[in-house]
Amino acid sequence: YVDCSPGKVHQISDLQRLLQIKAQEINSGQWIRAANYVASSLNEKRPPNRWELDKAAPARPVILVERSGQHCVLNSIAMNICGITDTASGKSSGSIHCVPVSDISNGIVSGNNQAVAAKIPSLSEAELESGIKQISKIFLSRGITSIQDTSWTNSLQHWLRMKDFKDRGLLSPRLNFFPGIDALDQFSQE
């Protein structure tokens, strides 16, 4: 993910610059994933919209996740891939925002939108390993030597992947892992 946290991004143009850099680094067709922006910390005091993301990366799908994880912004290409149209008809429970006084989708999505979640590809193995190495270094540099994974969706497959990262030395901090409620039977059989 492109780090768009308040220490790195002060206004929407800063965010656009980071997205432009990432667009030049990745292969055609790859999604640009950005996270950690805080709308109230931006000079504009609002989230960016799809057109502002379009200016930054007109040829790549972009998802920008707000720090809490409760909101994201998609550019026009990403909206199209996720099946989100320009008009507000068919919007479910107000989770897809529109430009005030019109029914034109602005790219801001709130809550857990299944259409968005289903269309965003999983990270590649190389992206995942790179991210694990980076976060491991960050944790250790800040004195964090133990982490927990307590997601209610944790499966046996997820545990085996995390164990592999530990075994290969990609993840340095100690890891406490809690099985997800739906996977308790899997874990009890192992």
C-alpha cells in the first residue's frame, strides 16, 4: 500500500503525487492500493473524490482506504471494475456516496461493500512477502517484539502461511495467533 498517513500527506495534491509515483512503478493492469489517509488532516478537510484520483492515475484502478478502514475512495476505473455506475439508482444502504445535489457517484464508499471486496484482487505472493518484511523491520525498529492476529476469520490456511513466514525469517516478532470461530474444527483436527 502507498502510505498516505498524515505525516506524509497534507493535502490532496500530496496524495496525488504519491499515487503518480506508484503508477510508474507497477505493471499495467495492477491496482494501486493506498491507505491511512485521514480526511480531517488534509488541508481541504474532506476526502478526495474519484476525479482527483483519476488525475493521479488515469490508466490504473485505484483504491484509497481511510485510516479507520470504514471508508475508501475508488477512481473511475476501479468503480467500473467493481460495477459501480455513475448514477445513484440501485445503491445499497447509502454506502456509495454521490455528489451533493446530484446522483453522480463520487467514488467514496462507506462500510463493507461486497461488490468492492469481491473485485479487488488479492495481493501477489511477492507483494505479501515484501510487505511482511517491511512491517517486520518497522515493528522491530520501534521496539515491538510481539504481535497478535486475532481476526475472527483466521483459518488453518492463514496460520500455515504465517508459520511459513516465521520459519523463513520474514516475520521477526513473536506471533500469537488465535483461530477464527469458523475454523475451530479445522484446528482441533490438526
